[in-house]
Amino acid sequence: MIVESKTDPYKLVPHVQAFLRSWDPIGVLSIEDAPESAQDEYDSYAPGVLSIYLRGGSASDIADYLEGIRTKNMCVPPFRSSDEAIASEILVWWNGLGGAAA
């Protein structure tokens, strides 16, 4: 099922980027005095998250995407519960905006 939105989803990318910063799988943003350049470490993944959702993807689908980023792109061990938690938070937020069609 394709999800319809009353809001231009690309205007929501900065909000998804904020969720991904709290996900922070490599811990770069939890470093005290993290450099300003680290603030956008995960920003490029936000459109992919939105795309999965807009194609009707579930929290599990988003978690799969995040797990792939974590394990393949960043070469760090899996932490599925973290990936699932942030995916669920994103969907709760999105659905709270009225993003999903009935």
C-alpha cells in the first residue's frame, strides 16, 4: 500500500534527520565537544527512511534499512533493538501528523 500524505514529505526530512541523530549508531554525536561537522553524519539516510514509509513500509522495514546502514555501511555490530526503537518512534511521529491514509 502506498501511503498518501497531506504534507510534502521532503519538508519533513529535517525531522527524520533529528531522529537519526538520536539513533547515532557510531556514537559520534555523544562525544563531548563533538565537532560541528559531525552534526550531519546521518542526514543523508533520512530520504531513504521516508521513502520506505511512503511505499507502505513498516517499522520493521525501516529497522531493516537502519540495520543495513549500521552493519554494512558503518561496519559496526548489529543492535536491532535500537534500530527498531527509532523506526517505531519515527512511525509514531509520522502517523501523529496524519501522514497515513486511512
